[in-house]
Amino acid sequence: MKESTVPANVEKNVPDTREETRTLTPPVDIFETEKGLVVVADLPGVDKEDIDVNVEKNVLTLKARPKQRLTDGLARQEYALLPFFRQFQLSDTVDQSGISAEMKYGVLTIHLPKVKEQQPRKIDVAVTQ
């Protein structure tokens, strides 16, 4: 799996999901297990309802929007929470139909299972006359 750094309009097989807004790149850890890959992304201030994880044309896209929790009675605001955006190019070894995600304490965990390999099997030969 590699992170997509080529603009979407240059590479033909990458979906056009980029937006013209400022975004933050969430820090992620990627590690391999026996069952596949696991992507762990830090998304502070983001609720489960505000996360969009999808796969299109072998590209895993992560979008998330944090909520402004303190808006009443602000005398001055020195920073604004920006949305998160990150994309990864998936290899053919990832079973895209089995991808799952879970959120806990501001940490998103995405499970990317491996494609089950074809098991060798014996083929019976029939004799016809």
C-alpha cells in the first residue's frame, strides 16, 4: 500500500476526490498482521458520524471533520479545527469487500484483510469412450 501523492487529475485510475479546501493530514501507523494490514489514524475531535472512509478504484480515502465544541461566548478564536484528508493506493492483495473500520477515543482503526489465496486442488480426469 502506498500513499497517493500524485494529483487525481494526472493519474487516470485514481478517483477525483480532492477538494479545494485546506485540510490536515492525520498521522497514521500501518502494520501487517497475519490477516492483513491495519491502519491506525489519529483523529482528535472527530465523531463517528463525521468520518467518511471509502474505497474506489483501489484508492482508500479517509475524510473526517472535527466539531467545533466551544462556540458560544467566544471573545477570541486563535485557531480553527480543519478537516482531515488522506489517501492510500491499495495493492491487489487487499480484499476490498472485507474492509472494516472502528473508532475509539479519537483513534480510527481500519482493517484491510488479505485476499484469500486459491488453494491447490486435485482435478479428476474422466475417461470417455
